[in-house]
Amino acid sequence: MEELLTITFRTIVLYFVILVIFRLMGKREIGELSILDLVVFIMMAEIAVLAIENVEDHLFHTILPMLVLMLIQVTFAYLSLKNRKVRQLLDGKPTIIIKYGKIDEAAMKSQRYNFDDLIVQLRENNVDRVADVSFAILEPSGKLTVVKKENSGEHRQLEMPLIIDGSIQTENLSRIGKDKQWLYEKLRKHGYSNPSNISFCSFTDGKLFIDEKDGRRT
């Protein structure tokens, strides 16, 4: 009887400890969990199970590693928020699988993504034909984002981020056939001389969208 009460007590305590830790780590949908999130959650679950089964071990020996894991996760989350390279390293980058109705098989192979997965996720997005897709983007979470053709049958243009957190995205500039000199000229026409003052800048349908770090948009 005493052992059952101990197990019950430890289960309740760990439940609330894990609940508080997850709240402190922030809100994310299950489908949007990064690899780091999954590793932390799995390790915490294993630690909790062992702690409940081993009633002779002090509960603090379980709570301490959980707090350490929380500290690691929060630290990496803060670093990824401040540094895009860290964010891409931890979460990965989105990959364009379909562009203007054409499947990029090399991109699929690099992501170990097969045609069965593609067809299923296209159906989930109410798409019957690949030719009707302007863009299909495989997100780091594994979700497929689909941009369909216009009602007129014309392909849509994908909004291409050119500046993120003040950093110029040279890879995206190359994708639209432009260079840094072109971007600087466009920025000067909008009254900007330093990209570091820009929080987000994107290009679509021949136009720039600019969001300053102070929140002003043009």
C-alpha cells in the first residue's frame, strides 16, 4: 500500500513538473516539432518512467536532468531566434518539391521523400493534378505546403524572402536571377541604405515588401 501511494505521489509531482517545463519551453503544434523538441520530449518521458518505477531513488535526481534539458532547449530556441544559421541547423530548411507544375526529383531524393508521400500530401491539399501546382514546398516539419494556380490558369509567383533579420539571402536572390547590387538599388529607391535596419524583405510579382525592425512597412 505504501509503495502504491509513493508511485501515485511521484506520478502527480512529475506530471505537474513536466507540465510547467513544457509551458516554459513555449507552444508548438505536434506537427511543427523540431528534432531538438522531439529529442527533449522523448528523453523527458524516459526519465519520468524510470523515476516512477524506481521509487527508492530521490525525486530530485529526476527533476534535475529535466531542468537541464529544459535549459538546453530554451537556450537553443533563443539562439535560433537570433541567428538564422542556427535555426536552419536545428530545424532544417524548406525544400521546393514542385515548381510551376514540374517535380524536382533531385530535391525529393535529397530529402528522402518518395512519390507515394507526395501524392498523399497533394490529395490532403485537395490537389488532383501536379500540373495545377505552382509550388509545393516540403517544410522542415514534414508538412507539404501547396500553392495552386490562379483561377485563370496562370502560375502564381512564390514570395521570396530577400532579407531576414537584416541578413541578405543570396541564395534566394540567385533563384530570382538577381544579385546584391540590384537589391541595394531597389532598397535605395525605397529610402533604405542599410539592410541591417530591415527585419524582413520579400519579392513577389515584381514588387518588394519591406518590414523595418521598428515595424514600419512599405
